[in-house]
Amino acid sequence: MKNWLLAVLMLGNACVTARAIPPVAAHWTQKQFLITFWCPPPATDENLARVAREGFNLTWTPADGLDAAARHGLRVMLQSPLLKPETLDDAAQRAELDALIDRVKNHPAMEAYFLTDEPGAGAFPGLGKLVAHLRARDPAHLAYINLFPTYANEQQLGVSASEADRARVGYPTDFAGVDTSDQTVLRYREHLKQFVEIVKPDLISYDHYHFLKLKPDGTPNDGKQYFLNLALIRLAALEAKKPFLNIIQADTIEKSWRLPNAAEMRWLVFTTLAYGGRGLSYFTYWGPPAYNGLYVDGKPMPLLTAVAALNQEIAKFGAALMELEALGVHHTAPLPYGAEAVPTNCPVQIADDGEFVIGLFGRDAKPTAFLIVNRNYQREVTASVRVLMPGRKLQELDRKTGKWSRGQSLGAKRTTPIKLAPGDGRLFRIVK
């Protein structure tokens, strides 16, 4: 889907200034919630200062942009035409790649190497070798690969019907909300399984574009598999014990898409957080009018204002959630496909009618916090929430400061009203 953009992104590389050598890790370890984009701007000081002000913490650049990124406190996804499996088969190119790794791996702005977008399963063995090579020479940095969404076809995923049928064996029977005979589910589940087993990634990234052009009567027209995709990615990430990142829609590069508004962007962000996502990427940031992204021909578009404000909030929510385990996620009726209903023993119950997502978080498999999201991105709602987690006080994360409130007593009924703007989420924890 985005492969045709990569020629714009892959620009070459250059030497960078040598830096002090940091401690070596066996694998990349995520240190902050990732806020990034596709289609980066040229890595000038002016552009990167703007990127930092807008609340992004990861930009993309060839090696010659590393110093500029560091000056503005940004991490870097490194781009180079050498970062492809074929490089390992050519002795001269392999030597160039190794020299590039040695030049950049100690740079303070380095975060990741960009490898490819939406590979089929047939590409996994080659990518696995490249990931292993990068990890051997530079274990501290991520080798980044982005995957297809659920609505990719059999040819794109590279998983045959027979392979999908085999995926039915051992499928988790406790994964409610999904028809486990659905070929879409089985094929995608097998695609993820092969990716994790063969490539051995340190992060699972995918894209899913949900908002379609409005119906003739002006009512919303949305995709049907958004929560299915979130659920399957979340499950794969939990099984692999790896974080995941969601690439969300912020343009109309496809004629069938509509441009999300501020509330719809908020809906995309907070549903991802509720499912335990550890990163968000906007598609797209920089480009021509045909992209209709956050910048068009170098000029900011109206949606950017909402995104920049949202990024400031994401940084606060992300930091708090990074300290917790994602333990479960449930929906109130009517259930979207792939969603699990709120069970009777859930420690957070909602009495009112309304469309809500509840993400449970805690430590040592014990829930101590929850993120509640208004699944309706068109109207404000109030949920009457009963909290059955141990503890007497309910504290809320302040989205401006990132600090927890002093808290309020839950009382004997342990019920509190929670008002939610369209598509919005609020994070709470229970303390003694």
C-alpha cells in the first residue's frame, strides 16, 4: 500500500560525528512511547524544530540528518538503500552496510533502522537474516518492519488457504468475539505467526485505515475490521512479549478515504492506547497535494493543529501506561467484530447505555488502572462506572501535566460518573 512512497523516503547516507559509546544491550528495549509519522520532512533544523514542537519524538532521516535530530531532542529511524536483505548477498554492499552501522550505532539520536513496509510472508526469511545481522552488529537499536492490515488479500500476505487452515489448530479458544473459522482471521493470524517466528522482531508494527468517504446521506462510512485488527495484533504482541505500534490515518491518499477530523483522530489514538499500544505513527506527515497529509508542499494543514495538541497528551498517557502491563480490553454492546464483551467478573463495570472500550492495566497480572474510551466519535457521553479493584481512592491522570490527581473516595457503592468527549479517553488508577 505504501511501498510506492519508499522511493521518496530512501535518500542515501553520510558520515556522522563520532559519539561516546553507550552501554550495549542484547536487544532493543523501548524507553519511551513512540510518536512518529510516515513521509518525513527534509532533516533541516527548521523542519526538525517544528517536528519537536508538534510533539513527535521520532523522525526519519538518512545518516546525515542524525546530528540535526539530536539538536532538537528527536530520535531517528535511519533510512538507507543498503537496509535490504539483498545487501547481505553482495560482499561489497555488505561491507558498506557494516561500515554504516559502525558509523551510526553510537550516535545519541539513533533509535531504529527502517527495513521495509508490508512484506509478504515470502520475504520473511530474508528479512529475518537482515534483522539477525543488524542485531549482531548493533543490538541496541530496533530493526523496523511494518505489516499489512487484516484486509490485505492472500497474495499480499503470502499465506495460502492451506496454511490458514492449519492455523486453526491451537487457536486460542478463549479469544472471544472472533469467528475462528473466518479465513480472514486465520490467514492473518498465520501471517503474524510466521513473522514472529521467522523474523524475530523486537516490535510489531501495522497499519489500518478505517475512515472511508461518507455515505450519500452524509452519515459515517467506516471499515469493519479495525477492532479485529487491533485484537489480533495485541494477541500476537502478548504472545511474543513485544510492544506494538499502530499506524493511523491522517490523509486521503486513497480516493476511498475521508480525512479524519479531530474527534476521529482522538478515537484512533485512545482505542490504540486502550489495547496496550506502545507507539503511534501518522500516515502521512509531509508530501504533495495528492497525499493531503499533515503538511502539503511544506505548508501545515488544519488537521495538524489537532494532532500537535493530541501528541502532547499522548506523551503523558504513554509515559504512564509504559509503567504498567496491558492486562485486558473489553467493549460494551453493540460489539464491533473482534471485540470482547465486558465479562461479569471484570473489575470495571459500566451501568449506562453507551459505546465504551475499557482497557485494564496493572502489575503482576493484577489490574490497578483502567483507560475508558468513548467509542462514539460524534457525541459526548457519561458513563456510570463501578470500580471493583482493591483500594479506596480513584485518581485520574492529568492529560496536561502527566501527574495523578489527589483522588476521590469511591464510597460504599464504588460508583462514579465519567464524562467523555467524542472519541476521547480518560485514565484512572485505584489507590489505598
